[in-house]
Amino acid sequence: MCGIFGIIGSKRNELGGILLKGIKRLEYRGYDSVGMAALDNGAIDVKKAAGKVDEVNKQLNFPKLIGNAGLAHSRWATCGGVTDNNAHPHQSCDKMITIVHNGIIDNFEELKQDLVKKGHKFSSETDSEVIAHYFEEKLASKSMREICVDFLREIKGTFAVLILKKDEDRIYALRRDSPLVLGICNDKNILASDIYAFSDLTNKAIFFENDEFAIVEKEKYGFFNKEGKEILKTIQEFKWEQEESEKKKYKHYMIKEIKEEPAVVKRLLFSLKTEQKDHFKKFIDLIKKSKKIVFTAAGTSYHASLLGVYYLHKCGIEAQTLIASEFRHFASVDKDTLVIAITQSGETMDVIDALKYVKEKDGKIASIVNVPYSTIQRMSKISLNILAGQEICVAATKSFVNQVTLLLAIAKEFGFKINLDNLPERIYGMLKSEEKISKLAKEIHRKRDIYVLGRGLSYPVAREVALKIKEISYIHAEGMMGGELKHGTIALIEDGTPVISLISNKDYDMLSNTKEVEARGARIIKITNEFDGDIKINTSNDGKFGILAAIFGQLLTYYIALEKGLPIDKPRNLAKSVTVK
Ligand code: G6P
């Protein structure tokens, strides 16, 4: 949450343009407000306002910013409302220090009280502003480098911070838990929340580890540990596929990304037989060697993990999954436990926290990740890439499909019966139901509540479909086990309430649950491969049914949101990468 970007060594007139491009690429991390700071001949110009990057840019014209160094920030509000004042960058009273921050400063109240007593005036409600005043206060007696060491010792919480000091041509960068990476170019250096932000400018990067800081100049940089001792870091060369980031003919990234599903599944399956073949084998061996398999994930990725558990159980492998934010409270991990994290971004803070717990308990970590070089990939003993390509829409679509495809490929190694080769074709067939689904969307788009029922493999899918409906089409939706309905939720069924029923094969229990709500007046939407229904799923395989039914849900959600005129790719209050707990 929150994207941060900084550059040192840009040509004077190019600064604003580079900052704008960089922060647009990080906007998926939050879009409540945006702001920039430009350092030009010892003067700092700050422009910032609440709103999405394009809206604010129209108002403030960021490319007009000139200078040789600058900072940019896109915000997902945590502490303090969505206002112009709370937008970053924040500055110290004397404007000597300018900062952008991603994370949460846990002890900011104490620090702020102390600084206010010393005469500092705050102009925002954020925790982040305290950082600027903290540096300003200490500057009277210490160097910036010494203050960085104090900061790492005294500040509680999580942070990726970039700091400009008015009279210095350098950026100070500090990291704990929130992602931060240095991009090295010949004549300039860049700091950002991820490598995508600068992947058009360089393919050389250095990742910050926790409690490290760096002092970055135009053509040189130094990294330091928390004691302030200089450390050597390794430069990583990376490859980044950019061809997919354009929206092209589509109105929204969401529909573009749904339409890419057959192609990305094909790419993943191919890579498992080619460049990821050895890794895949090692991953399978690790599962075989481990006494206990526990998945952990958040959001949509959690639903993929539930399917993973289902598929593994079908072939006799004992596995379980736990929501990452509750992992510490409900998991028991020892050295024989393999924890498999599933995450699109590879940066979700709850998942990182769960994995820290696994490390404390000496468990093993594997991961299934979409964003390469991400923190979770780097924390893992072994990691597989789902190769869904960049996903811009906040709602996960193609990444979910590829997570599940990879889980099916794993289960197949343990005996799960499935022919994955025709999966892209089956998905393509499902996408052809688009028109039918859009009519359905027109019919139900004004409803207040939608219930989605599933059993066995279709239960995780029911939850995923409901999540999509909530986050993108702003309709209250509940995805639940068909069997649980009669234990409470059925009380909410009224005449005409839409109930989507996912019935795989001859699941007569699911059929009975469907009839139970139909008898109470619900508008049943039957998604089935066996019985008569509203949408026919063309597969008799349980594995493929899960994927195809989820795609039905993605399309339904898209068309409901379209009908309602909602901001589909950037739904309110959400962010694609959730890097706070
Ligand atoms: C956020 C996103 C979801 C995503 C979840 C987990 O809530 O909006 O789309 O499913 O985080 O993210 P991850 O990157 O770990 O899969």
C-alpha cells in the first residue's frame, strides 16, 4: 500500500515526466492521493492533492516540475483521511527535510507529542509526517547518516522511506518490512517500491533487506546496516515482460486480463515443461519429503489455496490452509512442516508475517508467486512463478486462474486425474458465454444481496465469486457452503434474491440445497456441467470446473460493474498490493 518513487540524476526538464511515469506504474498500490517533490538548485517544490494520478495531474501538471532529484508518492490512506494535506510528500517545519513513506509508524503518537513539545508544527494527520520533523530535530546535533541509524533503532513499525535534504544532492532511503529497491542506471539512480516502476530504464537492481539504509547519489550509492556500518550488496539483473501492460482495445484492464486467460495458462503449462521444469520437480520433491503441508495466503489467493487443499486431498495428500493474517494464532509449525505461500504480488504483509513465524519455528517455505523478485519469492526456499504477466486491475482474475492451474499441475503429480492440455481451449469456450453473462448482469445489477453456493470443490469458488462481486460491483455477496445455508443464512432469502449455485457433476446434495432456496422464492442462477442451468460448464473434470466457474464469476462481476458505471480497475478503498497488516 502506497507506492514510493525517487530519482537522482535526471535531466532538469525530464524530472516531472519520469516521476509521473514511475508513480503511475505504482498506482496499483493505492490511489487515494498523489504528490511529488522536486529538488532544483537547493530549492524544493512540492505538489500534491487527493485523487487518482491522472485526475491530480490534470490539476497540477506534474511534468512541469524541474530539477535533478525528486520524490513521488501514491497513497492508500492508513492514518489520516483522504485529503490534500495528508497527501505525501511531507516536510519539516523549516522545509529542510522532505519525505515520502510507505508503511505505518507505530510509535508516532509518542514521537509527535515529544516533537510538538519541542515546538514542531504538524500540518497533516498522518503518522508519516513525524519522520520529517524527527530528522529536522536531530539535524542540530547529528549528520543525516547518524540520524538514519537512530531512526532504525528508535522507530517502531514498518517503513520504506525516501528523504531529500534541501541542500544535498542525494536521497536517503530506509527500509523495514515495506518493499524498497534501488534501480541502477549509468547516469542516475532510482528508488522505488518495486522493480516494475523503473523496468523501462534499467534491469539492474539492489533489494533492501530489513533495517538497512542507503545514501544514493547520481552515480554512486552506499548501503549501511542498522549500526551504520557500510555493507556490500549484490546487484541483481532482472527480466521484465512489458508487452502486456497496455490496455489496447479494451475499455478496462479487468476484461483485458480475463481475455488473456487462455494465453497465460498456455504459457504457464509450457514453462512447467521447459524453463521451470527443474524447479517444478524440486517443488514436488519438497512436498513429498514434508510431513505436513500448510498453505497460507490472503484474499483471492486464499481461495486458490483452498482449491489446492481440495485437489491434494483427492489424491491422498494431507494438507490445510490458513488465512495469513490469522496464521500465527492457528498454525502449528515445526521443522518438518512445509508452508506454501500463494500470492500474486509476493508482497502482502500478512503473508510475510506468517512466513516470519514459519522461520521462527524452523519450518520450510515454498511459494507460488506472480511478481518475480518479490519479497516472498526471496524469502522462499523454492518458488514457482505462475507467469500470469502483469495484472493491473485491482481484482485478481488471470492470476487466480494461473494459481489454480499450477495447483492442478502439482496435484496431477500426485495422481489427480486431469488433462491440462485442453484447459486453454476450455477457458476460451467459457469466455464465449460473455453475452449470456452480460444479460444476467443486466437482470441482477440492482440487487442488494447475492448469495453464491458451493460444495466441495465449488465451495472455494463460491467464495471467490462472492469476493469479486463485492470488491468490483459493490453488491453485498456471500459465498458459502451449500450445506451451511440451512444453519442461518437461509433466513435472508426473500422473493427474487439472486442465489448462484455452482453444481459440479452429479452433486445431488448441492442440487437439494439449490431447491431449498428456490422453494423460498430465490432467483436461482444454476452454473452446472451436468444439469439444466443458466450457464453450462463444458467439462466433466472437477479441476477444470473450478476454474471455469470462477471465470463465470469474473465476467458476471465485470458486467454488473459496467452496468452500474463503477471504477472497475480501481475500486474504492482497495489496493492491489496490501503491505500493511
Ligand atoms: C489484495 C488484492 C486482492 C488479492 C489480495 C492478496 O486484497 O486486492 O486482489 O487477492 O490482496 O494479494 P496477493 O498479492 O498476496 O495475492
